[in-house]
Amino acid sequence: MNSAALRMGRIGYLNVLPIYHPLEAGILPHNFEIVSGPPALLNDMMARGELHVSSCSCFEYACRPDRYYLVNDLAIGSRGPVMSVLLLSHLPVEHLDGREILISGETHTSVALLRLLMRFRYHLDVTFSTGSVAQALRSAEPPVAFLAIGDEALRLRNHPDYPCRVDMAEAWREWTDLPFIFGLWVISRDAVEKKLFADDPGALLRRARDWGMAHMDVILNLTGYGCPLSREELLVYYRNGLVYSLGEEEQQGLRLFYDKLAQAGMIPSAPGLRFYS
């Protein structure tokens, strides 16, 4: 396989636009084919070797750390309210004991975080069902509570029938006093061993992130079409809601999440953080 056949995964959500716009618009030249999809699909494609570099849920990395290297200093997470990963409920969260929560099959990390919070922070015994939130809300018996992620969460965050809202990243911060990392960027170890990269893909992605954050007016103009957030809300979302770095505090939050997943038996053991060099 030559470098022209390299494939890069892109989450199909607004939150990664600052990173991918300069790549998709040709502002930063590269030789990747960019493949867009929900997090779970990209996880599966990366696991099958169909992508060489990708945004990836941190849960996927925890499940198969031997297949990936992490990109240095690049992640998507939050140090507080993230706005786009929400538990929306008819009832206050403390009244959900014994109830069923609808979750999406598009996300692994957010579901894992929700399970940890329900069990260890709120001490609630809840059950989960997987399905389409949009379909469930149109059904004769809509869910008592549901997990919304990405653009869907931004659209539904003020749903009048679900007045009780828990921002998952904020709940984690209140519980642990650390940031929460939802997504990472990973590089296929197999691709590295086959010497498919002429240059560091992580350096390209970090340059793209830096361009996007430095040209926020461009990103806001692109995001504004059909977006449920006002321009001012979008600016807060990109600047304050989201974290695109993976510094020491973010790594502490990620390691603690992995430790808690292992303690809960949701992964075999907490993986080390192995970065591409």
C-alpha cells in the first residue's frame, strides 16, 4: 500500500470541525482520504484495519491498546460542561432508580461514563436499552430518560418534555475534579510497522487544530448553517466547552477513567498511554 491510499477517520460531528476543516478544504495539504462516520463505526473500521489514523473513542483504545499509538497532545474532551453529551430525563437523576435509560449505539465512551456515574456516583440501579433516540421520542411510549450525544444533544438539550439535564462531562468533573476525555486520535501500529507514513500524522492533525482555533470566525461561519446554537453559544462551545489538547491534567483524567472502568470490570485492565514517536 502506498501513501496515496492512506485513510483517516473523522467523527461526523460539529465538535471536530476546527480540526478537519483545514484538511477537507485543502488549506493544509495532505495525502489522506478522509472517511466520516459516528464514533462506533470509526472504532470498528480502525479495529479492522480499514483506517490508518482516526479520531477514536477512548473506550476503543482501552479495549485494544496493543493495536494503536496515541497522537501526542490531541484529544476531544471537556474541563466542565460539554453541552453535547447529555442525560435528559423526565425525572431528577436521583429518582431514576429502577428505571430504564435509552442509550445510543453510536457511542461507547459516553455509555461507559454513564454506567460508571449511575453505579458509583449516584448509586442507582438502572437498566439500559439501545436504540434510536429520534425514533423513541416519536413513539407512543417515549423513554423516561435517554443519553444524547453530539449534534443530537445540541438539538435536544432544551427539550420541553425532558426538563432534567445532566451534562456528563460536568458530572465527571464534579466527581473527580479532573477533565473528561471522550475521544482520542490513534495511529495504527500495523501501519507504522509497514512504514506507511512518510511524515508524522499527529503533526498534521495538531497543525490543523491550531489553524482551526486561530480562525474561529471561519469555523463559526461554517457551523452556523442549520445549527441549533447561536453564534455566541457556538463560540462558548468551541472555546470553553471543549478541550482539544491532551496535557498532563487531561491524561490524569483519562487514566482515572481507565482505572474506574477496570475496577468495574468493563475492561480487563487499565491500559498505559503509548504515544506515537
